[in-house]
Amino acid sequence: MKISENRSDRFMEEEIFYKEEMRCGWKVDQKTKRVWAVQLEMLDEVERICKKHGLKYFADSGTLIGAVRHQGYIPWDDDIDLVMLREDYEAFIRIAPGELRKPLALQTLYAEKNYLRAHAQIRNSQTTGCSKEDRKAGYNCGIFIDIFPLDAMPEGKLASRLWAYSVQTLWTILYTWYRFDYYDNATVFGRLLHQLGNLLHIPMERSFAVYERLCRCFNGKNTSRVCDTVFIRQLEKNTWNRQWFEKMVYLPFENRMIPAPAGYDGRLRQEYGDYMKPAQAPTMHGTLLLDPDIPYEEYRRRGWKKKEQGCRESSSAL
């Protein structure tokens, strides 16, 4: 699929794709379809880059459920989630900046100032897709897809819990040091921790590199489990057998095929239980401002005021 720099020629799906329709009793309007089309364009680029460089990636979370249950998006979903084993993830974030063409851009802490997330995102700069946190941080706020790293875990319940606690504690420290102004109800301990961060004045990139070393310290060892370290707070749900990700299978997703871990049933049951039954669940993104037609820079110029019919907000169910 060709990536166009012309906004009027950006939506490259077949015309029938954009028609409003009912899916599972849920109305999917044309605006949602255009948001999806922007994300599918990015998905196609991930597929192209990974095939070219021999990297593996997998649909995950709501995207994986959608592929299995709906052969496409969950009708009320608004994003695409992908995962990669850490070695492929790190190769991808090295390679992708040289492969992606405008208006697409890779976001990582090392690539964009003030971006503090433990995973990568690909953004379309000619669109708008952002949370309040994104707007405060001031980085690229285009519609995005998420790419999460999977890290090896130590064997044994005690060892894995100690490692997970260390990862989560370090991330909390980093977030308090560098994102303290985002807290609405800061605790006394949080204020003290933030003051310590100001006193030490350690560059964010250096602190994050220490965090990543802790996340990947068991990679390359003969371990049987992997973990999505971004969501390590929910350790049991996000601990999966490594063998589930050793092979991939392609599943239908909208008008293309998307790779899934061969053990997708075990992976989904571990987190969601009966994932074939739709269930209400809070979105990980909160309320997003989504507009596939207007660049985020234009919203920024007018103080993030929403055009009455020009945007939609995210949903919250699986």
C-alpha cells in the first residue's frame, strides 16, 4: 500500500470499507472507519519493514481479540496493539526511522524529546490522536499504533515477583521524577521523590536506559516465560509461555492478514478468560481526541478546542 503525503489522497482502503455499518449491534460510522484506515496504513508499514528485515511481530490485546473474534477490529475499538520479543523490538526501533516515510514517524524516548513511555508508537503527523498527557508533553500527537516489547522472566515465583517489583518501582520513580506535573493529587512522598529527582538532575535518557537494562536482564537466557513489562503491575495476566510466541500464524484482519502468536488462545485466556464473549473493560488510553482529517498542529494552534463534527472520542470495551 502506497503512503501518500497528500491529505486528500491519504485513505487508501477500498471505497466500500468506509461505508457506515452495523457490526455486532454496534454502529461503526465513517469517521471511525477513517481512523481505522490511518492505523491500517501504519500496520502495513510495520509488515513491510519486518518482512524486509526478517523481524517478527504479533497482534496483541484488543487487536488480537479482534482478529480472532471479528476478523478485524473489535467494532468499538480505536487502536492497534502489536508486540515484539525484545530482540526484534530493538532491531525495529533502530531500523524504522530510516524506513518510515512522512507523514509517519516512530516515537520512542530516544527519538522524541519529552516522550516518556516504555514502548514505541508510530504516529501519522497529518492527523490527531492524543490524550491530555500527550498534549501536555508537547510531542507528536497524531493518530498512532502501539508496539510493546516482551521480555524474558526469571524462573520461580519469588524471583519473578522480585524482578517485577523492581521494574515497577523503578518506573514509578522515573515517572515521578519526569512527569510530576501530570499528577492531580500528588502525595507527600511523591513530592519528596520529585525533589530528589530535581536535585540529582539525571537526564531522562540515561535513567530510562537503566530501566531498560533491568527489563531485559534475563533476555538471552533459557527461560520459559515472557512478560509485557509495560503492564507488569498486572503480572499474572501479563505472564505468558515463551513457546506461544515461537511460531506465528496469519489471521484475517479487515482487508489483510495480520500475524498472531501460534499460541494465541493461551495468551488471550491468560489475560481475558473467555475472550470470545464481548465484555466491558476500561480502555488503556482513557479519553482520546481522534481526528483523521485535521493535523494535530492545527488543534494545538487553536488551544486543542474540538471542532463540533471533526473528531470522535475513544470507546472502552473488549
